[in-house]
Amino acid sequence: MVTAARTALVVATLAAGAGCGPDDVIVAPVIDGPAPGSDAAAFPDLDEIVIAVARAGSPADLLTATFTPGQTIELAGVPDGDDLVLHLTGRLNGGDVAYGRTCGFALAADEPPPAPHLWFARTVKWGDLAASPAAVRRGGRAVVYRDGSALFIGGDDATSQPVTALERFDPVNGELRQITSLASRRDATVATLGDGRLVILGGIDPLNNAAAARLEVVELDGNGVGRVDTFDDLRLARSGATAATLTDGRVVVFGGGPVGAAPLAAPVEIAGDGATVAIRELRAAMAFPRRGATATRLSDDLGAPVLITGGTDAAGVLVAPAELWKPLREDFADPLSFAPTMRVPRRGHAAVRMPDGSVLVIGGVGAADLPVRTLELFTLDAGFVDAGLLPPGAGVIEPSITTLPDGRVLIAGGRETPGGEPVLGAYIINLDPLDGSVDAVTTDRLTAARAGHAAARLCDGTIVVLGGTDLASPIERYEPPPLGRR
């Protein structure tokens, strides 16, 4: 238990409540963790725990203390604030072996006492949560909402029917629950507006196997209940589209098109307009209209361009040339001046922006439907260069790929070949900032083999995965190192 007043913070383990005064504000974080006895469990094998209170994002601690089992420690002088975080570090034999961090919380003498949850586990380990999803979900997506929770969307259930339940995992209270229902469709495109609302568009309507001309806009209220506003627009009737959120908050949709027809060349813009949205088709055309591409914004600077890679053309042929969307011009870069070509054309891949602004292309399916283990690194200066290979055992098709708080990339699960069995393996991909080399090292394996699962990085820095199995398996949560999690 953590007990706090405007001038004092009391942290107690076995002697909970010691030192509390009648006017104190109680902060009682709930410590969640993997099942006792699992490899990821932090307790009971710890010599001591270090507790630190800090401002979210600050490298400096406001207060810190160390305790061993049975001790009660007072931390004096904790100020009020709406951006506080609590860090726990577990030590064994002089080394840091476990970690946990709350999401940001507020502390004020005249407000109800906060009770944020904190996932405390061995670092670089996967652990199961007690919660299981409402249904099997294979091929779904995860999006981080503006409050740091994870929303799970789409995919197919155990009977190969689209999952309509929109589920939310909230790390602040440790709950997974369905918050609303969505339209039934497959392979919809998902993105986030700058105001935090979620947009879901296109995909395939299972009733007529046609591209769905529907846009759903999802917003959560203060209690985490989802509201869905629906708009019908034929310009969004696209399967196989991709989308990117611009630095000004607009979403631009690229490629895709009606089922059985050629991909569309003109992008479509979705912009937040108060409580509604504005949709318009842009007066630009892709040089290589495509399906199944990726769209990656190259920086957070105003007007940052968007890189479009891979996918297939109207004939189903893999597209090697990349394209560059320039938001300030609302047009693509001239293909005569911008013509980088992928080393290995592919579809079903991922493209991740790295800390230095380069883009790492991972996995996917290449020519003759062969899996692609070649990693490629894109920069505006050099185009695409070979960046090595994914190691044997790494999922190439349908893995989850998530950026860790320290800038490295976690690739987990997936399949080694099309139609192959899901794998347990997980790897961390690191970019050397000095020479630009890329290496992939193994980390703790998933507790359940998964492919087509969804993953998201929560506001506390942990990675949560859901789905990708034949059963409604429990959620898994990965505890990254503390670096980058201030």
C-alpha cells in the first residue's frame, strides 16, 4: 500500500497502513503479476525492492527508498501532481531482475484516492494475465488509445466468422472487457485521428464479399464505454488499403480498392471535424496503385512525408518501387526523382520507423509465395539496403511487431512459412546508431504459440498480446527493460 499526504508518502508492505494519519490521501497501487512459480514471477525470490516516485517523462526521481520484506518506509515531501508515476525495481543478489511502473496518475488532497495497477514481473519475460478474451481472435489488430489502453479490433473467430467485439485492456485497472460492437467485416483498415478517435474503414463485408463502404469512428467516454459513429462513403469501399496518421492529425488512406478490381490510385483523407469527420478524395495519383502495402510516417516534424512500400498491383504482381507522400503538397514525390526499389519485393510485411528516422522492413511473403527473411533498411539518402536476416525460428508471416520503449523492436510469434504452425519464438531487433547495422537477438518465448495475434505497447511500457491461437488463450504481457520507461 502507498499512503500519501501533501507532505508525506508512506509505503508499506507487510505493515500496511503504518504511519497513516486521518487527513492523509491514500494511494493504493494494486500490484499485478504473473502466476507464482512461473518464470516471469518476481515474488518471492527478491532480496529488496526499490520504490521511486517521479514525474512522468522525467529522468529524475522525486523520492526513492529501498525496503526488504517486513519493513515500512516513509517518504517525506511528495508534492501533489497530475503526472506522477510509481516505479518498482526488484533486486536479487545485487542485480536488478524485476521491474514495474504505473501509468501516470494524479495526487491531490481534495480528490478521491487513486489506485493504479502496476504489472511487476521479471524483466524481458512473458507472463499470462488472469483475463482471457471474449472469443478466439485471429488476424485482429491492436491500437493504443489516447489514454494508453489497448483496443483490440477485427479478426476471425473459431468458426472463421468476423469478430465484431471491440475489446479494451486498461492497464490502469488491469481489466479486459468488451466496450462495444463493430460492423462485421474482414481486413478493415484501422488508424487514429490526431484527437485520439479511432477510425475503421473498408475491408470486406462477409454477406456479399464486397468492399465495405463504411467508416466507423470510435470514441471512449470517461468510463471507458465506446461510442461508435457510422458514415457510409463509397470512396472508402476498399479492401487491402493502408493508412497513415499525419503530424497534423489527419489520416490519409492509400491504395486498396473494390474486390476483384484494380487498386485505386487516389488517396482519401479523413480529418477530425469537431464531433464528426470530413472525408475527401485527394487530387493525386499513386504511380503504382497497390494492395497490402505499408505506410510509415518518417518523422514527427510538421509535414513529415509518408513512405509507402510493397504490396501487389492489379495483376497480383509484387510492387518493388516505393512511393513518398508529401502532405504539404498533397501529392506524391515525382517518381523520376524519387525511385528507391526494395531489395526484396513483398507483401504482408511490416515497416517500422527506427530511432534514427530510418525505416526497417520486416518479414512478409515474396515471389512464389516464399517467406522473406531479409531485413531491409530505408533512408532518404541511401534508399533500401540489405540489413541482414531474421534468425531461424523467428516468425516471418503474421508475427506481432512492436516498438519497445528503448527504441528496439520486438517481434513475437508468427509462422516461418505460409500455412505453417505458429511459433513461440520472440526476438529483439536492434539498430546500431554508430554504423547502422541491425542484429536480432532472442528473448523469452511466448507462453502460447501465436500467429495473427495483436500486440500493443501500453502506457506503462509493457507489451500486451491477444489472440492468434485456436483457443481463447489468456493475454500475455511482456516486461521490457526499464530504459525508456520514465
